Amino acid sequence: MSDSSPDSQEAELSNLRHELRTPLNQIIGYSEMLQEEAEEKGQKSFVPDLQKIHGAARHLLTLINENLGSVAFRAGKTSRAGAADPKALVAPAHPAGKTRFAQPDHGKLLVVDDIAENRDMLSRRLEKQGYTVSVAENGLKALEAVRASEFDLVLLDIMMPEMDGYQTLEKLKSDRELKHIPVIMISALDEIESVVRCIQIGAEDYLPKPFDPVLLRARIGACLEKKRARDQEQLYYQALLETQKQLTAELAEAATYVKSVLPAPLKGEIGADWRFIPSTSLGGDSFGYHWLDSEHFAMYLLDVCGHGVGAALLSISVMNVLRSQSLPKTDFRNPGEVLGGLNDAFPMEKQNNMYFTIWYGVYNKSKREIVYASGGHPPAVLLSGPSADKAKVVQLRIPGMAVGSMPSVSYRSGTCKLEAFSKLYVFSDGVYEVSKTGGGMVKFDEFVQCLALPSSGGMPDLDRVLRYITGLHGASSFEDDVSIMRLVFD
């Protein structure tokens, strides 16, 4: 060996060990497989000679490890911190002919090695264990192979021309389409630095040559098991994405249906407009208005506890009852009677423990008055007067239990006469029970004052109200469903 630096001497020794070990590894591997085949075919007379060949190769491999170790090892010095005993990286001798596997394994493997004998020996051993094996003679061919076909595992040699194992591993792990393929590095190199480097780049495991059959199968089996688990997770994940996509589409369809049953704005002797902002895809608020007869006009807004599909279904069910006037023995011109009928028809015990609040009113055109009742709902706000600065503000409030929360509840009705230039606001609590950017919550009285503010710049009245609340809240999304109706009476 030339007189050179310790690092240069280490590199020369490493290469020398690799060159000497490679043919010995082949001899050891082939002798083990030949012993197994001889025993399987009943030709045991060949076994003793094959064992001698196997033992001699093992003995020579031990001599190489002992006499061509690192410079520090040969000098009898303590190895560097973190370095490993070279012998520890060489698989112990495995009794040839003793390996028996009850069931074959399955999986498509790619063996990458520049030496044909190494590829052949490892492929034959793996095929005997039940694997489907393809081979590649260098890193470039390996990359072509994994791009052209799917593999469950790559066994990749480190020492190769053109593109070595490190470079090939880096290419695999940096490719978005290929990085999921597990890689076991294989090499006759004995440096612990090689093991660390491979693991850092992304290798699943590292196997030294010569291979111990049991260890080889165990390492491959562990890698394949992890890959199967990851593949199964991906299948579950894709199924979940597909389910979420389908659910989103169905929720969007349901939301479209919910909006389709909401009433159209009105113009004429009674003007009506509304805004609805659900906090989720489906909200628990609903509202409506319609003529009961030529003299009586019903208007109502309900808020189901909770959100989502269940709340939306209950909300629409109640809406359909109100629109079709299908409560038995109920005068829909009498708000208290209507709420009592709803309470009997929708007990929470039969609605997945859901109940709702509601404000229901009936406008009598001849008497120019509103009769109303409330089931745990915020009061409606009536503004009267020719201008906002002179408007009279009246809260149409009457106590009542939330509908469905308790059986056999009676509801009272209240009455309010309408003055000239009257506007009625009916809303859910989600429109004012919002947090402020500076802390605290918007107060109900503060919201009522907002309703009385004059419009400006031609902005629709309800848009002005929502912009005011959004400004206090500091966001366009709300914690609860937001519903508000405005009715104008000539």
C-alpha cells in the first residue's frame, strides 16, 4: 500500500475488501442454494463437499475481515467513535440446507447489481421464496424499470459504475412518483458510514453481503408488510376522498334544494326581502311567507338547534307543514294555536333530540294589525315612521318555550297595530350573537339600533345591516346560521 493519508488508505482498503468479498459472496450464496437443492432432490451425497466449499469460503471471508480491516483496526487501536466492528456487518454463517418456508411470499422485486452473477444468485434465491423478480445492471436501467413497471421493493447495490447506489437512491427518493417504493441497500462494503448515509437518503434497510437467507427474507418481508400497510392506507385515503367528494356534491345539491324552497322576494302591497348565510353547507334556519287567504298573510322564521343534515331536514319538514297548512285542527290565522300544533307534531324525542325556536306572525290586512307568537325565539322588530331618524321602534316579544322541547305546551298570541310606513324585521339570533374584533359580543340593543339606521348610497337595507354586523365581527363568516327577513307594509 502506498504511503498516503489515513483517509486515502481507508478508501484503498475498502475497495480491496469489496473486490475480494464479491466472489466469496457468490461462492457462499451458490453453495447454500446448491445444498438446499441437493437435499430437496434426494442427492445428499453432494452435500458434504458443498459444505466444505461453503466453510472454506466463510473462513477466507473471516481472514479478509481480520487482516484487511480499517487502518486503526490493523494497528490494534480503538476504532473511531461511532464506527462499527467490520465483522458485525457481515451476516453470520447460516446452516446451508436448513432453510424451509411453509408458504411462499408474494411481491414484485427489482434486483439492481452490476455483476451478473450477483443478480443471478439473488434472483434465484428470491424466486425460490415466491417473489417475482426483475433485474437491472445499473442505476440508469433501474430508474427506467421502475418508471415502466410497478415494483413492491427495490434491492439496490451500492458499488456500481455510471450511477452508483447512492445516486440511484437519491433519484428515486426525489421523484414524486417513485419515492414511495421501498429500497433495501445491499453491499459488501463494511463501513457504518455507508449504512448511515443510505438511511439518511431514504433507504428502508441495509443488507450486507453475503446474505443470510433467514435475515434476507425477514428484512424483505418487513419492508413489504410496511408497503402493503401504506398502500392500504392510500386506498382508504382515496376512498375517503371519493366519499367526501360525493358527500360534498350531495350536500351542495341539498343546499340548492333548501334555497329553492325559500320564498321569492315580493313587491306590491307587501314587500318582502331576505338574506340567508348558513354557517355550514346546510343550515338549520328556514323562513317563509304566504297569503293564507285574501285577508291574512303569514310570515315565519325558525331556527333548529344545531347544524348540518339533521337540522336542515327538520327545518324543511316544519316549513312544508306551514306552507301546506297540514296541522290537523289548527287555525293557521292563530299563531299561538300554530305553535302548539307544531310542538305536538315535532317532539324532540322523535327528532333525534332536536328542537327549534320560531317566530310566527299573521298580518290582517283589513284590521292592519299583526298577531304573533314566539317559541323561544328573538323578538321581531317593528319600525314605523316616514324616516329613520323619526322611526318608532317596537319589539314584538312574547314568551314561549322552544318548540318540541316539552310536551303539552300552550302558546299565547300577541297583537300589534301597524302605523304608516311600517317595516318588520324577523331574524335568527345568529345575525347578532357574534363576537367583536375587540372582544365581547354584539348586544341585542346594539343590533336593534343598527336596524333603525338610514340606508346610504342606494345599498339594499339588508345588505347594509349585514355589512354593519360584519364590520363589528371582522369576518364574513359566522359561528351560527344568519337569517333575516324584512317586510314592508304600505
